[in-house]
Amino acid sequence: GGGSDGNFTAALGIPTLDGLGADGHGPHTLDETIYFSSLAPMTKLWVRLFETLE
């Protein structure tokens, strides 16, 4: 569901991660912003994700 390009790979049966970006407002508009407060938690998530990949 949603508007992610990950829908294309998931439809092909390819394992796909989505929703790993920073939180924000107004996606894909001239007013798009990210919430600075979401950067540290998302960075920690990415670090942990990379630590678990083989």
C-alpha cells in the first residue's frame, strides 16, 4: 500500500524495507520538512539494521 517505490519490488516477491526515513511534514511538496527530533532515533535504527545484515 501507499506510494512507495518499494511496492514494485515487493510485488515481485523481493524482500523490501520501507518507511525508514525521517518523520516530517508535506512530503514531495515545496514545503517538505523533516523533524530534527526524528534524526537521532532513525540514525540509531539504521545503525542497528546495518549491524544485523549479513
